[in-house]
Amino acid sequence: MAIDFKKTAGRTETTKLMTMIQAINSGMETMLEEDERLILMGEDIGKNGGVFRATEGLVEKFGEDRVVDTPLSEAGIIGTSIGLAVNGFRPVAEIQFLGFIYPAYEQIMTHVSRIRMRTMGNFTVPMVIRAPYGAGIRAPEVHSDSTESLFTHMPGIKVVCPSGPYDAKGLLIAAMEDPDPVLMLEPMRNYRAQREDVPVGKYTVEIGKGKIVCEGTDVTIIAWGAMVAVAEKAAEQAEEMGISCEIIDLRTLYPIDREIIAQSIQKTTRAVIVHEAHSTGGLGNDIVSIINDTSFLYLRAPIERVTGFDVPVPLFALENHYLPTPARVVKGIEKVVHF
């Protein structure tokens, strides 16, 4: 059941101010209460409540059979989840950081994304993989990767990426109810960055649908995850220069909402794509293709991309230089507007 609550709406007895991490915890608690098939799995998610405390308090309420502390084996977590999923359970697997997922990549590519096709629809894999990702929290090497394009290039698995608390809970519940596998990328720097009014009960945000964060007329900024807030700050600065920006939060990275992109580009006629992943092979390249396919003749300027650089995510001292900033986005906006 989808409920269309707006984050600007006043609080009522049915909503509560939550951070993203609280909203994620609330989503899992809601579905653990409703669906006995749901099982959480991951490293340190039980007594410790997970690295970011996303599962805090759940093992005390639902027990160790449903909130399972696993060995330090990402391949084992995903492999076990596959077996549970094809046998009637609905596992939610936490990978501590997206950069730790590589040992499980073979399981995801070879089995998670293919079992429905391999069995001609006789078996599905209704599982969710949760993975904190992205730079900006001063984490050590391999903790801050933004490699979403590895999974958007994998038909058979959906990829969602909320930017705020409301969307995080709604997308997570939708993912837990989906008959097929869903990877939920959670921007770590947004976990406690803001609070929104979030329904305390069950609701969903439709997978595959983006949203307009703010409307504008001169240029479209397309972003997701932590980059949505960067885009909003850039749009505020551009507004002071008399440039009106429309911001799209994709929310779902696969399948992408092509319609919302096309409609916005055909209105504004200019595009800036913002992501913290590397430029080469980044999802922005696919978005450029979508714009060319649907709206090329509407464009007044070449599409601009503001991205991370083609280097491993650097350590603490250089992390801020790697990430897209509002200033870099403003330069992109000026470039397309004054082309």
C-alpha cells in the first residue's frame, strides 16, 4: 500500500522525525513484525546493531533466529541468502560497506540475478542486499567506493538509492516486498545528515520512479544519494545568478525512470549530471544515452557531467578534493547555460 506523505507536511500521530538510519531501522522492524519469512543477515548486526546501528534493538525484539550475526564472509552471506530466498524466506543481507561486496560479486552476478531466468520463472530470489556506500565520512581504504554501475549493468537485479529518510524507508519496504532481488545503496554521509517526517507504519515508495526535488526552467540537474544535497546547494547558488534549476532525484538507478528525465530535459533543454563515482564507466554515461535517445533535438548545449575522478577514492586528506562540490556543479551549470 503506497501512502503519499510529503516531507513538508506537519507531524501527526502517524509520523515521526527520523534520520535516514532510523528510517531504515523502522522499515526493517515494520516488516519483521508483518512477515515471518523475513530474516536479517550480516556481520555484527545482532548485539552490536551493525556498524551504523541500522539494526539496533532488533535482535532483542525478534531473536537471534531472525537477526543473524554471520561470519566475516560476504560470499557466504549472499550465498546463504540465495538458498533461503529460493526456499520461501525473504532475507535482507547487510554488507558492511559496498567496497566489501566484491567477494560476493560472483554470487550476485552468477546466481542472484539469473535464477528467475535459469529456472524459467519457477524460482525467484526475493532478497534485499543493503550496502552503505560513498565517500565523505573519513573511512579507510575500500570503505568509500561508489561502484553502482557494476550492478546497474546486471539485468535481473534492481538497484535503489535513497537520498533522505522518507524515501529510505519507503524504498526498503518496497524492496522487501519485491519478488526479485534488490540492491539498496545507502549513502553513508546522509545517514544522520537530516531528519524528515516519516510515517511510523508501513508505506512504500515505488521502485523505478524518480522525483522532482525542485522545479526549474533553465537547466536540469540529475543526481542521487548524497549528491542530491550537493545539487540543491548548487541550485541555490545558481538562483542568485538568475539561473533556474530543476533537480531530479533518480531514487532508482535500475531500472531508471526514463520518462522523468525526458520530460525535464525537454522543458529545460540543458542537463548537468552529478555523481561521485568515477567518470569512466559511471552511470552518468547511461543517462547521457537516455537523453540522446529521448531528447537530443531539444538540447541547447552539450550535456555536462560533474563526477568523481578516475582514481581510487583517496584517503582522508584528499577526500574532499575527490568529491563533487556545489562549486564544481555551479561551474557545470554555467557552462551549459552560457554555451
